[in-house]
Amino acid sequence: GDALTLSRALRNAAIPLRTSGDIDSAFSVLHEAFEIAASQRLASSAANSADVLATVNLNIGEIAQARHWYRIAVEWAQAADEPPLTTSIEIVGVRLA
């Protein structure tokens, strides 16, 4: 299948998992979304996945992991060059500061 579509679908699948409190499953699908995007060099999708991973980690108090994924999101976002994505990642950076 299309790697971009699959990565997006996995990110979207994480939403109800996060909402229902199944954080482990949410992390699992988000990691898979990131790996698919990164392996195909889909910068925007990889940045989005890393941004969500940073946000979820931040929301549950896993600051070290949030910082790790934030740094990865920033790297991929620079390659993607998409202002809305950059803004989302900057919000995570402000929350981590």
C-alpha cells in the first residue's frame, strides 16, 4: 500500500487509543507510523508522527521521551518545510521549556 496513507491511518488510529487510556497501544501505532514514514523519507509524515509522540509523552509526564521525540520532530520538520507543522512542534517546545 501507499506508505503515506498507511502512516496517516496509524496516526489517526492512535487518537481513540489515547482517548480511551490505552497509551501502550497508542505508542505502538505511533511508533509504527513514524518508522514507516522515516523509512520512506516522508519528512512531513515522520515529523507529524514524532510530534504526536512528543505530545503524548509530554501529556503523561514522560519528559525525557517527550524531549527525544521533539528533537526528532524538529529535524524532520526542517526537511518538510511546512509552517503549520512547524508551529505545532514549536508549541511542544514551549511546553518543554
